[in-house]
Amino acid sequence: MTDNLLRLEFEEVCKRLVSENDPTLSEEELEPSYEILLNFLIRNQHNRQEIIEFLNAIIRSFRSPQTINSRFFPGMAIAYCMHVLLWQEIYDFALAENKEFYSRKMQKGMADILNAYDDDWDDKDLYRRFDVNK
């Protein structure tokens, strides 16, 4: 897949996430959208470096959140995916961003991403994928 096609597909996945990121929905209701992102990341792991750049750009945007159709990209979607994939590059970048550009606006999104790397991630019980009783 060329870089342009990869970027276009990634942007489509992101647009869908943003459009479905309704604050009235529970994390369980948002999980199918997060799964779409996760499946895209897994399917394209051979382009990991390019995808990391795309994800880092999203994390960087948390410095001053931008909206698409008045909705934000959900940091929890990245957290969800990184709890599965554990890509060290994303953790390192999020940690560096948090240290350098910490602000109240970024606090929740960055904490979600960084905490997702813990085996005991507090939010994992919000999702069916991580339900040990299923």
C-alpha cells in the first residue's frame, strides 16, 4: 500500500471515530469503533513507522484540540489500541508530550494513553474485549 493510500485509509478510520465519538455514549457503545481502528493498525503493522507518525500527529494535536464536525478525536481510542499492541514508540511519545506540553486540556487524553500500558489498566473493565468473564 502506498503512503498516500495508507494515509487516506487512516483518515477515513479517524473520521468515523470522530463522527461516532458522542459524549452521550458509553465506552462499551464506542468499542466497535475502537475495534475498527485496532484492526486497521493490526492489518497494517508492516507500515508501523508511518502509522506511528499518524498517531503521534493525533497525540500532538491534543496540545490544542482541534475538532472535526465539532467533535474531538477520542484519546481513549488510542489507549484502547495501545493496551493491546503496547507499541513503545507511542508510549514514549505520549510521555514526552505530557512532560513538555502538560496542560489541563491534555490531562485526560494523555493519562488515558499512558495508563493503558498497565496490565491493571483501570478502564479495561469498560470493554468486552478485555472482559475475563466472557
